Amino acid sequence: MKLHFAKLHGAGNDFVMIDDRDRSIDLSPDQVAFLCDRHFGIGADGVILVRPGETEGASAFMHYINADGTLAQMCGNGVRCTAKWAVDRGLVDSSASATVIDTLSGPKPIEFARDERGLMRAATVDMGAPILEPSQVPTVLAATGATEDGRSFVGDVTLKSPFGNFRFTCVSMGNPHAVAFIEDWEALYDAAFTDPGNKSLATLDVDKVGAFFEPHAAFPEKANIEFVSIEADHLAMRVYERGVAETLACGTGACAVGVAAFITGRSGRVNDVRLLGGTLHIEYAEDGRVRMTGPAAQVFEGDIEL
């Protein structure tokens, strides 16, 4: 099978994007793994099959598959890239500055800005309201707090590991996230770091620590694991994505971090979340919805045999 593809990324979180508007493509986990392989394939954190929108006003449906072949309900950087794919290929009216992208977690309204060529350069996605109820995140951990409007949430619950004790706040943005705010790096064990003599977010061995917590019994559907350092003017974050490993950015993860920081009293409603691949602007608005602003770029396109 010969496939035409485009390679796009949002803040370094990269995707192989394939036109599947006729719904004729069914990729096996092995084929997805090959496409995502950075040595033998194209290289990506996941594959997005762009399918026809299903709700009124939707220009496309994002069918997102993780690098390990598992299906994902939502991907914040992926939905921006899907919007760019649709805008740049004329699926959205050339005079428009907004569209909707359907996902497995529901339709996502998107406002976007164009460059001088009329191509999309950045977008703000209405990610909807976060899910905090433990059973719906899901997590088996018991609620430890409540928001101003009375919603229960799991906040700063300690889980032990061979790398030290980590305190997690649990949020779903259409997929489960466990956010660890780390305020005492020296308290973590040397095994958690690639350079134990310089313990920090930069030297945290995210692939090793994240791989321990992703399938933890506390998270029945596994979880994306975020590690966060609170800085003077931003939240610094690294992420182990469920079904992938560490990625340069995670849009739903950045949203979860913004929500978790607010509900645990660590920040206000508006934050810049700085990831390895760039910065995402997150607003947890007073209407209860999360809005994420960030870039999307196409790197190249081509053909590949499967």
C-alpha cells in the first residue's frame, strides 16, 4: 500500500498525517509503529488519519493513534495540527478564522491566525471543561479536595516509587493525566535523575520515572504523567505520554497542568506552560472551560510504502 502523508508538529509534538476522508485506511499497530519509527520509518509521536467531520460545521475528524498502535481520545497538539492540515488544504473557507475539529472526546472549536500566504500559523482550541471526578478521570485514588463550585478532585496524593515519593493531582482533558508538582528536588532519590549531582527538572529521567507510573494500579486506563516545576513567570513541564514515552510537548497535558495548578492553589487561571518543544498558553476560564493557544507547522510531505 502506497500512502501520501504530511509531517506536522505542534511545539515539537509530531505527527504523521494521512488523508483518510474516504475512510479506506485501517492501519495495524505494526504499521503505525513503523510509520512512527525515527530510524526506519518517518518518525513521529503518533499517526493522525484525517477523516470527514461528523458534527455541524466540523471541517475534519482527528482519528489519532499513539506510536504503540493504541487509540487516543484526544491530543491537544494533534487537534491544532489537524486544523492546520484542513485550513491549508482548503477544507476551511479562505475567509474564515475559525473551524471545528471532531475528536473521539467530542468537537473542538478552534480559532486560528493565518500567515501572509493564508496558511494557518497558530490556533486557540476550546478544549472544554476538565474532568475532575476521580472515577471519570479515571483513577482509583480518593478525592482529597473540592473546587469553589463543589467538584471533588484528587489533589497532591502521594504515590511511592523506587525513585522517591511523588504527589499527584489527577485531571482528565478527554484523556487521563497525573500531574506531579515537584517542590523539593533533593528529596527524590538519585535513581530518578540522569545526573544525581544536579537534581532538577532538566535532569529528571522522565522515560524511566514516567514508565513506572503510567501503568500504576492507581490509573486503570493508564495515564499521561506530567512533572512540573513552578517558575516565577511560567510553569515548566516535562511529560511521559501514555503509549508513547517522553514527548517534546503535550497539549492536553499542558491544559491539565494549568487546571491542576489552579485547583491546588499554586497559580492563577492563566499560565504559560513551557515544554521542551515550546510554550503553550493555557487559560482555565471562569466559565469552566480550558483554552489552549499554540503553534502548528508542516515540516514536509511525501509518499511511503507499507
